[in-house]
Amino acid sequence: MPGREINGHRQSGEATSADNLKRPLRPACARFARCGRTSLRIRLLLWLLAPLALFVLITSIASYDSACRTADMMEDAALLASARTIGDGIEWSDRELTVKIVPAALEMFESPYRDRVYYKVVAERGRLLGGRPELPMPERESSHPVYFDAEFEGTKVRAISYPRFLFDDGKVVAARVIVAKTRASRHAMRDQLWRPQLLRACVMLALVAALVPLGLAAALRPLMRLKDDLAGRSPLEIDPMRAQALPRELRPIVDALNQCIAQVRHHARTQRDFVSDAAHQLSTPLTLLDTQIQYACLNCGGERACEIALKSAGRSMKKMKAVTKQLLMLAQAESTPEPIRTMTDMTDVVESVLEELIVLAQRRDIDLGAATEPGTMVAGNAALLSALVSNLVDNAIRYTQPGGRVTVIVRRSHEQVLLQVVDNGPGLSAEARAHVFERFYRASAFTDGTGLGLPIVREIALRHGGTVTLGAGYARAGLSVSVRLPAWSGGDIR
């Protein structure tokens, strides 16, 4: 595969257009519907009242059905008693069936609802013995009492057909008693059984609706106190919250808040330490710069003295600029916990960084090269990844002796992209490796560094879900820094 050469080392890989590599991929995020802006108290009240109202509705329906069944049973029992009383009045007279209606047979239906009662008694072949001949008969005959609903004179009635068997000269003669009544008393009995239960259920529902808000107010009072505690704190008050007096359900919330407060405290302490270290590091070159400028002003009569002083001032200024640049880069890496990521080719990132640092390598007589392969796409922030590679290569060039060798390797390793910067310099001792990722730590006092390169590399790698490890360089000498980043998977990127 064709490639190009950087200072003697061959670099492989196909060129890919910058438009395709840096085209942002917009995520297709599904948004959930926003819930209503009602208060928690109203929501809890609705969640309590809705099941209770459903329970009252179901109970009322069941009570209504039970009341109807009870009223029907009482009405049918009265019809059966009346039909039996009338049936007992059927007897033989001159070998003919006759019926005598006693007043008690109909008086049992007396009620304040003025129900109308109808009856008739028929013998065999439909011969009428008494009563209303047009009173309807049941659709089927039976040897047992038959209850049926009918309509008589434009009114719905409940009726019973009661058989009465009599004996004459060894044969059985059947007579049938039909008794019917209107249903006003039945409806009244149903309402008397059902309405009090419905009224009690509605009163209970109203009491719950009135008392539950009071209970919710008392139950939510600890939450209000927690809110007041948070709202009344000053910006610098970051002490943990006390959860002993809170209900058990609120303690996980307080624990989560305390964890957040602990993280804020740690972050604030880290920032204070960072500012203190940065101020200390910046104060020295600034003091030297001020002294050197004053010296140049006092000795402006001699050109040589002014030249030396101003050159020293320039070096101090460069040191201050380098430290400031590194501090800003580290602050940028730490302030972007979730940087905007796009499909980035690490090969292109390495090429652009080496083109910038090739002059520095040539000044120190460093053999700077790269070995890459295709398929090194990652989901990352191109600017931060360029800073990562730049710090690694810059450190390797600065700490490698003149005439040394620095190689950048980029390749695909399973589901990761491996970036390695290998040199044959003096390397790092075991003690230095334990502290090399600390800010402002410098492994050697004889190099012009800031002590922020590797801390920046670690922060950027962590923000991209990667890792940084140290190893031996060429022939077990020098240093090898390996950065592993998740390879591009083709999914959505935030």
C-alpha cells in the first residue's frame, strides 16, 4: 500500500479526505414526553384517590347487584306464599273443583307503595276457576313452581305459576294458581338496601380526600426541611447533610447528595491545589523576567550586557508561555468530561503533529518517524487528541539525547486503537514512574519542561475512555508510552 516517508521512517495508510473524517454525526436521541407540572402532593393524592374511587365503584356495583338479588328473593318468597295460600283454597264440591280465596292470600302484599296484585286459578284444559282470565301464563309448564316476568295492562309484573294436585276416584287432577304483582315495593326494597351502602362509601371517599392532604403535608415536612437546609447554605458551605432524623425513604436521596457534595469538595480541593501549584510555577519565571528587564535597563549603556539580559528574559518568557499553554490545555481537558466526539483518524492526527514538531526534532538531531496502518478510526475530539499526541512526542524529543530515535506507532488492536511513542532515551526509574503523572513533576532537572505533559495525556485519555501505560523503549532502553482508545464502532456519538 502506498505511503509517505517522514525523516527516514516509512508511513503506510491511505489518505482519506478531511471532509469525510471530520463530518459530525448527529445522534438520533429519542426524547421522553415531559410529565405534568403538578406538585408532588397532588400526584400522591391522585394516586391514593384513584384506586380508592375504583374500589368504591366496584363495591357499589356489587352492593347494587346484591340488593337486587335480595329484593328478588323476598318478592319471590311472598309470591310463593300467596300462591300456596290460594292453592290451599282449591277443593272438591259436588265433584267439581272450586276455589275459595281467603283475604290473607292477598293481604301479605300490602305496602305503602300501592302494588297491584292479580291472580287466576285454572283447572285442566284451561278451565277458569277464578281471577283474571287475561293474566298471562308461563311459557312452559312444570310440576314445580315457575317464576317468570311478564307485562300486564301495560305494567311489568313478577308472577309465579304454582301447581296444585288433587285426587278424585284414584286419579290425579291438576290445577294451577297464577299470582302476579307490580314491582314498586321490590324497587323500594332494593333502594333501601343499596343506597345507604353507597352513601357510606361516598362519605368515606370524601373523608379520605379531606384527610390525605393533611397526612401528606405532615409526611412531606422533612422533605421541605431538607429543601430549606439546601437553600439556606452559602456557596462555600459544602459540609455533608445529616440524614439521621429523616424518614428511611429520604435517606438514599441524602446519601446521593452527600456523595455529590464529597465530589464537589474533592474537585474544589484539587482546584485549590492546582491554582497554588500554578501560581508557584509562574511566580519564578515572572520574577526572573522582572529582574532581567531591570538589569537590562540599568546597563543599557553596554550592548553586550543588554543582549545577554534580554536573551535571558526571552527564555523566561518562553518558559512562562509554555507553562501557561500547558495549564490552559490541562484545564480544557478537565473541564470537558464528555467532549463532542466525531470519527477521527489517529493516523491523520499523528501526521499533522509530526509535521509541526519535525523542526524541533531536526534541531536536536532526533530521528523522528511514524509507523501506521489503516483502520485507526476512533470516536474522539480531534483537538484534544492532537494535544495528547503533541505532548507525548514533545516529551520524547526533549528527554532523548541528541542523535536518538523517536517513533510513533499507530495500529488497530482488536476493538481498540493503540498509540505508542517509543524512544531510546534515558528512560524513567521506578520511582519516577510512580510520580510521572503528577502535575509539575519533572523526572530530570536538566531539561526545559513544565511537568504537565503526561498529566494532560492521562486526562485526555480518560475523557475518551482510554488508558495510558508506561513500558521500556528500544532494546529495553528508553521509554515507551502506550495509549489505548476505543475504536470507532459506527454507532451514535455524543
